[in-house]
Amino acid sequence: MLLPTEVVSEKVFTKRDPADGSPTEIPLFIVRPKGVSKSNLPVILLIQEAFGVTSHIQDVARRFAAQGYVVVSPDLYYRTGLWQTFAYTEYPASASAREPLNEERTMGDIQASLDYIADLEGADKTRVGVIGYCIGGMLSYFTASHFSDRIKTSVVYYGGG
């Protein structure tokens, strides 16, 4: 089987439980191989680095999708501004976006992302892995621990925090 090389991406919102004081929706960046929406493809939950869902993270998502995965990347900084990103030289400036993140809120965001994946056309909810970079590395570890019934594998890249 030849792997797809063309991908399609979109930004969507999914419902979230606001019991912890969070908004009722969380934004997700979704990338999938073009033309295979009816297939049950494995899923990668890609968790951002400290700089947000940057162009680099979006590129990583596209490269995974080109290899045959559906990729879902939540914008965890949405509480302080939708799709905000920071340059790699702006780490101190990203602190204000990280401030609202705590374990309860972040795992609520991940729960909403996993619920979205469960209903996502073309995604195989029984084959979900999580990968994260920097702060996302640490969060991929927490995600695998909190949702061990739904996450089949976890990869931590230079887990920060």
C-alpha cells in the first residue's frame, strides 16, 4: 500500500465540560491524509510545545498525516487567546498563556479532544497515541496516565516542567 502524501487540515471547535471554569469549547487543529476519510486510520494526539500550536507543530502534524495518521492538536492556550503562538525567543512571554493551565483544566481539554476523536470520521478510536514536545512532552505522560484506557502509546520529547 502506498502511503498518502497529500493532507488536508482544518481548525475546529469541540465541546468541553466547563465545570472547572473553562470555556465550553476548545479549538483543535486537525490534519488527515487527503481522500481517505472513510478509512479507520490510527490517530496521533499531538500536544503543543510551550510556544503554542506553532507553524512547526502544524508542520509536524502534516508530516505525520502524510504517513497515514489522523492528527489532532488542541490549542491549550485558548483561555488567553485563540491560536496564539510565541517565537522561540519569547519563552518568558509565553508564561501568561501557560498560567491558566493546571492538571484539572488540561486533562479536561484532553478529555474533550479524545471525545472528539471518538466521533471523528476516518479515525480509529481504538488506535490513539499521544506525542508531545516540551510542555507537551510532560502532558503526553499525564495523558497516558489519566487516559490509559484510551491511549495505546505515548511519546515524550524533551518533557518540560
